[in-house]
Amino acid sequence: MSTFFDSASLALIPSGVKDGKVYSIKPTPEYGEELVTNGSFATDSDWTKESGWTISGGNATFDGRATTGALLQSLGLTTGATYRVSFDVVNYNNGSVKAYLSNGSPTGASPLITSSGSYVFDIVATGPAILFRNVTNFDGSIDNVSVQEIVSSGDFTFSRGTDTATRVNSSGLIEKERSNQLLQSNTFDTTWALGGGTLTSGQTGYDGSSDAWLFTYTSGAAIVNQPNTFSGVQTYSVYAKGSAANGIRLYAFGSVNANAYFDLNIGEVEDNSGIIDAKIEDKGNGWYRCSITFDQTNTNIYMYLTGNNNSSAGSGSVLIQDAQLEQGLVATDYIETTTAAVYEGITDNLPRLDYSGGASCPSLLLEPSRTNGFAQSEYFKALMTNDADITIDDNAATSPEGVQNAARLNFNAASKSMYRAINFAGEHTYSFYVKAEGSNIGKTFNFRLRDTSSVAVNHSVPLTGEWVRHDFQFSDSNLMEFTNREGTTIADGSILLWGIQIEAGSYPTSYIPTYGTSASRVGENNVITSASALIGQTEGTMYYEFNSGKNDGADYVVSLSDGSANNRIIIYRSSANQLIAQIRTSAVSVAQINTSTLTEDITYKVALGYANNDVVFYVNGTQIGSDTSATIPATDRIATDNSVGSATFGRPLNQFLLFKTRLTNAELASITTL
């Protein structure tokens, strides 16, 4: 494979993701012409010099004053286009400077520069000019300025416009998007309103920093609060340490007015209402993380300083630090915010490198659009109805996410059921994670499904000491049950549950979390545009490796095209569960080769070698077919879609290679042999 890799023009081997890109290994970016005139400052010309700037001795120099003067040159840049900007900072003495591709606005800027060195940045232009602006008393010089448009980076731009996707990370845990919906989450004298007290910053925090705040009572009800309209299952948390006051009350105003009082002297939760759960976690040195979990639409988020015996007024003070409001049943690692909510994890348009099955090397997870029809995927107490003698304990155990948000279902008597009425037409798939504890390991429970004709199917589900995801296919559901009937052995035991999902289709896709309403994950793809230099225009080879998964008629698509369906070289999976290699030139299909029916859940290595009048298709080391009359179209777009973006790949992609030459048949057989 190393020989083939060396001759490839592009290699996508999932190993690195950043800023919405899947980074390819082979390509050299293509740049446009140099746009800067006199970038070496050989003469005092071509640049506009605002106050503080001079050009002499082959440099442009700013004199360290406090004004925000700019050095600029209009280049006619295209707003929204990306440019490679390079320059040197020399003779640096003090201060800071930034480079901009703009009309002087704060956007389209480089990071802050505070030392001598050679700098290279890729910047999206927000205006027509290159300019350097003093930020704080810059005392130094600029030299060797270059600006070139990036015609093609050779890296795949990833697209998925929703925040509900998950993956299995390298630690084997389910990773979601996380966020902090509070603004100025540790700057309580900004977005937060203050009443009945004072706030003093610079206090020693739970983390050893000086970022904590002393919240001191003055009169009436001492509170800090900010408006918030977040909704669904959510957790509000803050770090706090008792002083002369007795504790704090966290209060989320809204449809249920969730609140709880936390005694910071003895580390206990007392006097709560409207909540799913409340926790106080000892963080050492008198610090606790206090949290409430609830299900509502908010209007305002409050924090009260409480006096003795949980009175709303009193005297004294507490230390507070790092407030957070997030979706879900538990407080996760703190995320700092300023003027907007901040998101981390699997965010919009971030590619998913998936380590399912304990893989040491990830696959790029590309899936079709799916919807989890259950409004609550983790809060089983809200989702299900119980027989008597069944109880559900939320947040009872550590889940496949690695946090304590799994539910425990307790069968306190024989022949009982936890059930949910369903109205889901057509073919669909249920999935959930389940685990046993102690003496329940090795037992079974019954997952019972009933259709609209009252025909029921029972599934005996084995229980192990590890989390296992089970999936079941059904049609036209009207009832779902978790029971200890029908000869199962769980009797009066318990099971742990997490992450339930119902979705249209014949196989389960990755977990889609929900917190009060059903949620969808949009289909995903990767695209490189303006990539003609990477593609053999009269000959070439396209290779990829993937897992076939279940047969559901979904397209597996890799395409070279001109952005239309008229001129393209494509490999896809048909509704008949066959791989099809097709070449279209001027809207006419000039070559098409079909495989036999695919086998489910195995690895396929596929290669299409093409040249004028010489096309051949190999799958897993075997030639499937050939064509000796095809005319190869001109293409400049590489994508995991159907050439126009309306169909996505739909399965984990292990590797993709592109060659500008048509490999020999022997090479094609070798590269595709398992």
C-alpha cells in the first residue's frame, strides 16, 4: 500500500480534524497570483500610511504610540474568499499588532502578534484591503508581505448543520455536543443583575486561581440573576464555598420554577422543588459544586445567598465561581463563556472520527439524516409509564457517556412492565444501551413490541456487566415494553438503561440524544472544490474502503464531478444493494458497471480505474467489469456525495485515495485485496 500511497494525488485517512476540515495528507494547496505590490518595502510607495507608520530601509515601522493607525494597501479582495497571508515582524521591541483582510473592521484578522518572527495565516477576507493595525503601542517593523488567494487547499470541507450528532471517542465513550448557555459565566458583575448584595472579584477559587467572587449580603434578598429562555432537560450548576452565610439556593424561574437549597457548611441538599435531581459534590477545601436538574422552559436564572435556616435574607457571604447551564441530566466539565453561549464536543459541521468497537484507528463517520422519535432519550421517568412495583432511579449509574446519567429500572415484583405507547408507522429500528449489576449479570429481561394489529413480538435480552447497545427492527408500532415476563430470569432484579432511540430505517445509526423533543441529525458529506489539479482529467483511479453495514438501500457515494450530474465519475450503492460505478459525460452515461448483491457488515475495498476507452472496476481483489468506449469528463470537485450534494455517503469511511493515473489491473487487484 505504501507504494500506491506515494503515487496518490490525495489521501483521506481519518486521523485529524480541525475547524470543520478533514485534513488530507497528500495535496499541496493551489494559490493564486501575488496580490501585494512592494511587499518588501523597497520603496516608500504603494502603501497608505496612517499616523505612526513610516517606510524606510526595507521595512514598514510603527513607532510605539497609542493611536490605532494602520498601514494598508487595497487589493480588491473578494469578501468571503480565503487568502494565504505571510509577513515578517522584525526589530520588535514592544506592544502588539494584527494583520487584517478587511476595510478596518475587527473581523478578517490574524491572531495578536507580540514578538518577532515569520508568520503565515489563512484569513477569510471581510473587505478589500490588507492592513496592519497597531493594537497596543506596537514598536517594531513589518517586512516581506504576501497575499495570495487559496484556490484549493486540498482538504475536505465537512458539512452537517445540526448539533445532535455523537461519536465513540478514543476513550470508548459516547461524545456529544456540550454547551454553557449562561453568558459571562464567571463575570458576575456584567450580564448578571445584582440585588441585595455586593460582589468582589479576585478571590481564591476551587481550582487555585484568583477567579472566584465574594458574594456578600447587604439587605433584603441577596441575588444575582440573568434572563434565559433555554428549554428541555437541563442542569444549572455553580461552584460555591460557605463563609459566614449558611448556603445558596439555585433557582431556575420558568414553567416549573426548579430550585434547591444547598447547605455549604455540611455539604447537603435540602428543601427542593420542581427538580429531577440535585447534587452537591465536594471539591475540597470547603468548595462544592452545586447543581439542579430540571425540565422546563426558563425565563430567568437566579442564585440566592441564603442566611441561617435557609432564610432568604441574612448576613455574611459566600464564594461563587464558574456558573453553567447545559442540556442533559448532569453537570459536565465547566465551559467558560463571555458574550455568547459556547459549544464544545461534536458541534455543527465538525467531522466525527469514530472509534467504535475499540478501534485503534478511527473511521470517518458519515451517516444519512435520521431522527430520534423519542422526546426523552435518557430521562426514562418522563418517557415511560410504569406498573406498580416498578421504580425508575434517574442518574443512578455511570453511562456509556462516562458521566452519571444512566437510569436504573427496578423490578420490585415479578411480571411487571415499564411501557410506552407508540405511534410509529412503517419500518423502523429501536436501540438502547443496557447493563446489569451484581447478581443480575447473566440474566435476561424481555423487550416486547406490539404493532397496530395487537400482534406482539418478544425479545429476550441478555444482561452482561458491560454496556451493550441492542437494536430491534419492527413495523407499525403501537406499544413498547421493558418487562420481566415471558420466561425471563430478571425476576425482581434491576437493569441499567441509557440512550433509547427509535428511527425510521432497517438499521440503527449513531445515538441522537433528546431532551424534551425529538431531534434529527442532518446527513453529512465532505467536499473539495476547485480541485482540478488533484484529478486526472483524462485518466485516473478512485479508491475507497468502507464497511457495508445493513442493507437499507442507502447510497454509498464517492464522486468526481463539475458540480453537476452531467459530468461525473461516481461509485454508489443502488436500492438493489449493488455497488455501481458510473461515468457520465455531457449528461450521457458512457460507462456503468454493477456488482452483485453486497454482503452486510463487512469491509469492502473498491477501486475504479479510468481512462478514455479503458475503464475497469475492482472490488475486494476481483475485477467486476470493464468498459472500452468511455470518454472521460472534465471534473474539479471531489466529494462523498452524488455530485450535487443531495445524497450522502452513509457509512464509516476508512480510507479514500485518488490517483491522477489509471493504475494497472494488477495494481488495482493488489490495492483492493483484503
